[in-house]
Amino acid sequence: MRVRKPRTAGSQRGIRSSAAVFLCEHQEAELCWWTLTWGHLPGWASLLLTDSHTAPLLHMEGALTPLEPILLNRYRNMGNLLKVLTCTDLEQEPNFFLDFENAQPTDAEREVWDQVDVVLKDARAILDELQAYKGAGQEIREAIQNPNDEALQEQAWAAVVPLVGKLKKFYEFSQRLEAALHSLLGALTSMTYNDPTQHLEREQALAKQFAEILHFTLRFDELKMTNPAIQNDFSYYRRTLSRMRINNVPAEGENEVNNELANRISLFYADATPMLKTLSDGTTKFVSEHKSLPIENTTDCLSTMAMVCKVMLETPEYRSRFASEDTVSFCLRVMVGVIILYDYVHPVGAFAKSSKIDMKGCIKVLKDQPPNSVDGLLNALRYTTKHLNDESTNKTIKSMLQ
């Protein structure tokens, strides 16, 4: 049976009432087939379970005695993986204001909030140091051009060693950031509330910290990508350290970064977006380490955050409540960050039809911003996501990001 969308409230009630009677006559076998094939009840059946006009019909005396418990208990809960792969319910967008500017922790949030707050305070200093990072390009060039000039070699080494100390500090901070992310995900995906919307709405201080981690991550990676001196300095350090070892020359900076740590740091900076990779890997690790926690608890948290940002950005009533225009940029960055995380963690990614993120809507929000203000964020979706180029990705979405 196919019910067309009614044009009036009266006809809607009439059609849904007729559908309710039809539902009563439906056989369990057919509903089981539908659920196994598509991962959910047929639209009319799902609608009737919650619709205010037809719910009374479902509970009429004798109406659904054998069928109601089947619908409510068996098919609604059929398989967590099936649910996360097939759910396409974008009609009910989260509709609340997430106060990124003023949210304060409740007593229940305080313990996790205090732990993460220490990390976030250091994050601001990390960004300042990275922004001020100039590198030792001049000293390195002179040393390479004059390999027999010991004074220039020593000068280049002296310039590089303290810079490598900073790069080590940034790398070690990424490990602390991953631990903070795990703490927040543990709180925001717990079974304390029934759904991610309740978590984000009632634990706004933790949601704000999660957003601040994402904001920091994308900002760090933007600065890193536009500063080639970072990799050049570290490459020179490793080459010089290796040469010193071969020649049995004492290396002053070796205690700062030994060979094993240097390998890990090198891999970290070799990635175009090292902090984002740290968060993506960290989120995937969180899911794998918490096998008792349904995967959709995590993916739904990410998708809900993305949709909350989208709704706030495109709703004048919400957007007007931002005290600073910087909050708009913050919100855009957070939206893109959670999309990328979702794309890595969800089995089929953010761009599939079954995604709970309205990707067309999110891309439109980005493109509605002033020209050139979101190029970096659009590029992040183009080049740092996992599933954009999958064959299953909607062609319209691909063309929007070309």
C-alpha cells in the first residue's frame, strides 16, 4: 500500500486512520521481510506508531493485540548495525540552541569538564606557538650549500634543536588531546540519556568543549599546512642526527628526541592534517574499545552535533543570538570537523544515502558564507574525508564540492 502525502490536515487524518486499519490487517511475515530487507518498518507503519491521530487507533481495545508488541519490541530493535547502516531519518532535525559562548558545567559535568579544561587552556598556547613558528630555513640552506663549513653546520644545528623541541611538544599535546576526546565521548555517548540530542542539550558545557577540540584541530592543521618549515626542519634534524651517529659525534639534541620518538613524530607531521588524523583514529579507537556501547551512540552524537550547527547557522533566530561574529566561524569549523569524524567512524560514511547528516544542506550553509571565507573548510571536506569519492556518493554532492 502506498499512501501519498496529503495536502490538508483533514485528509491527512483520514488517510492515516485508513492506514491504521490496514496496519491491523498486515501479517507479521511481511513486516519481518520489510525490516530485514530495508532495516526499518515501512514508512506508514513507523509513522503510525508515533502519530498523534492514529496512536489511539493502535491502542483501541482488541485492535492490535498480537501485532502491537511485535511492532514495538521486535522490529524497532532489530540489529544495531542494521540500524546504523540504514537509518535515513533526516526529517526530525535537532532544533535547539547550543550555547557555544556561555555554556557552564553542571555538577554532573564538572569532573570531566575540569579534566578537559586543563587541556583546552594549553591548546590556546599551542596555537600561538604554532602561529609564531618561523623555522630555520635560512640557517639550513646555508649549511647545505656549505657542507665543509663547520661553523655553519653548528649554527644550523643550534637553530633546529629548540624548534624540534617545539615540534615534540605539539606531538605530545596531540596525545593529550586524544585522551580528552575519549573522556568527552565517554560522557556524551553514555546511557545516561536516551538519545544524543538529550546529551547535547543537557550537557552543553561538555558539548562546547567537544566543539572547542574540533575548532582547535582544524585551526592547527590549517596552520601546519601553510608552514612547510615544520617538515623541512624536522627532516634536517633527522638527517643530521643520523650523520652524527655514523661519525660518532655527540649529538646535543638527541636527548630531546631519540630515534624511536623521532620516527613517531615524523609520521605525525607527514600527514597533511595530523591533528585531524589523531582525532579520527582516536574516535575509531574509542568505538573499538567500547564494544558494549552501540556504535550508533557515537555516530549519532557526531551527526547530531553537525546538524545542530547547521540549524543554528541557517536559522536567523538562532544566529542572531551569537554575541560575536567569530562564533559563526567557530560553528562552521565545528560542523565540518564532526562531519569528517563521522565519515571515518560510520561504516558507510557521511556521504551515503543512509547518512544522518544532511550533507547537501551543510555544504549549502558553507557556500552561503562570504566568498573565500570558508575555502579551507570546503577543502577539508574535499581532501580529508574518507568516503567522498566512493561510487555510492550522490553525484549532486560531488558536484557541489568540485
